[in-house]
Amino acid sequence: MRILWVKVGNLWPPNTGGRLRSFHTIAELSRRNHVTLLTTHGRNENPGDLAAELPDCEEVVSLPYEAPKQGSLGFAGALARSWLSPFPVDMWKWRIPAVKSAAERLIAEKKIDVCVADFLLAAANVPLDGPVPMVFFSHNVEHMIWKRLCEIETRWWRRAPLEIEWRKMRRYESRACARAHLTVAVSDADRAILAARAPGAVVRSIPTGVDVSYFTPNGYHEAPAALVFTGSMDWYPNEDAILYFIERILPKVRREMPGVALSVVGRNPTPRLLAAAGAAGVRVTGTVNDIRPYVAEAAVYIVPLRIGGGTRLKIFEALAMGKAVVSTSVGAEGLPLVPGEHFLQADAALDFAGAVVALLRDPERRKILGASGRKLVEERYSWRRAAREFESRCREVMTHAG
């Protein structure tokens, strides 16, 4: 099978959930298929690094592009065009004519069998009505992220534009699902939402994966009063989660256990987060080469997300390392986990704090939860299995289109 995979935004290093899922899926597909990757890179990124990490890819084509940042003239232009159109501003920021032209050329030259639009942003840069079957790989229900952001926003002057934006995103997302030959979601919950918004669209789900040989219990000494959170801190849902935890949950935990420490591990923490963390005595690492030592030393892994879509790879990584996890329902959304068996679920601040304290005081309970989570991901959720299911979906749509 000849696959053209289109992803705007670089894939290396794989330091976000989306990059990890895409990278491992492409790596596995390339071992059995002819895969051409079309992507973009920023001024400080070397496209050769990605090509070197995907040696089985037939070709890696990376074009230079950086989306305009908020506050720039480019962003103002994208926002103005967005307000005068039915399209959300994120789509305007990532409409890249050079990528679309390259996709059309590669489809013609390489006699592509299936083209994959990786994330909704890529859907604006592929010929959805072109000559080959198009697969839209939906890592998140994007409009739900914007809707949840709107719901927790208390400032009316920000809430009003967010209300418009999430509704635009919902329309655009539904249209992409309807036009693609197949939409691949990363959970049954996401599949149901996308299918309901695009009647007649073909929407299937595949499991989330994790590298169970990389993330494994490694014998590090566990600090009995240490918490950890990992994730890209320049992604707003992660920042919101940690600010919420620091402001609303951590004080309640420390009233019960004054010595509790929290480490926040992930790239590009914002000044707002750094200020809040400094005031609360929370360690913020910024970018690290390896998150495993930080996860290993923690007694409890926390996922206090209030905004999000798709599935959180961070939970599978923590479970693969045998860690006890406390998560909100949003944080664990879409994952095949049983609350009380694989992790503890709590949404209200008081309940979340209570779950954390209970686990910190009960090493045996932590051990049982961690072992149960490790067993689940080890037996059922390797990247190889997830990629094979994705490949099977692509073959089905190719056959039906033919």
C-alpha cells in the first residue's frame, strides 16, 4: 500500500501526545508499506533529524513554515480573515498553499493509494475531493476542546469570541468528517461524537498505544510524598490543569500532608505558570530529555485536566511505569480504564485532593493500582497493535473506494 501522510507541524522530537501517536504509527506502517511523509518545520528545527528517525519511510518531505503567533501581524491577519468567514482562526493560521500543492504533486507522481490527513489542521491542506481515498486521523474532537475552554472562562470579553470559535470549529470538523472517505478516531467516545455531528460519515476508532518497553517500572526509589504531572506546558489545557491544581487542590492536600511536593515536567512553561509555581513551592522543570526519572520518583501521578479531547497518552505512560494515577473524568476520557481498578477518578477539587491524600497514605493501594494499570497496557495497548488496526482501516477504505 502506498500511503501519503500529511502532518503540518514537525514530528520530531516526539514530545507531545499527538507527535508520539503519529510518529509511532508512521514508524510501524513504514515497515510494511510505502509511506511518504509530508510535513513542515520551523526555523529552529532540522528536518533531517526526523528523516533519520524514520529510516523505513520511502521519503520525508518537510517544508519550512511557522504559524503566526498570537499578537503578531500575521495572527491579526488570520483573525480578521477568520471573522469574515465561516472558518475558525486555527484553520486560517495553518492553511499552507505550498503543502497542498506538494500533496497534489506527490499523489500524482507516486500513484498514492491512500492519503492521511493527520489532525484537523492537515485537512485544510489535502485534496479532500481528490483522486485518492482520504483518511482524516482525528486525535481529538477539536471543537470539544474549544467548547470546554469557553465553559470555564469567566471573563465575558473572552467568553464571547470563544463561543463563536468553538461553533465554527464544530462546523469545520463535521465538514471534514463528511468529506473524508474515512475518519479515524482514537476512542469510541470520540467516534460517537464525530459520527453524531456528521451523519453519513464513516467514522471508526482505533486504540491508543504506549511503548511498554520504554515506559516500564525501573526500580527508582519512590519519594513517599511526591506528585508529578507531565505534558507540554505551552498547550493551554495542560497549563489550566496545573494552575487549577496549584490554586484549588494543592492547598487542600498540604493541609492534610504539609510536606507534599509537586513536579511539573514539560516544555515551555509560561510566565504565568512559573509565577504560580514559584509562589506555591512547586518544581517546574521545563524541557527534559527523559521524563521517566521524574515519573518514577513520584508516589502519585496526577491528571487534573478540565479541558481536552481525544485520549491522554500521559496516563498510559504512567500506568506502563506502574504508577498510581488520580485523574479527572476529562483526563481519562476515551481510555479503557475502570475507575477504582486502574486509577482513581475525581472531578471536584475536594474529591481530587482526598483521592491524592488517600493514595499517599496507602502504599499498598498505590502498588495494586500501578500493577493493574501496567498489566492492562502491557497486554492490550502496544503501538504495534494500534498501528496494525490503523493499517487495516486504510486497506478497507482503499478497497471500498476502488
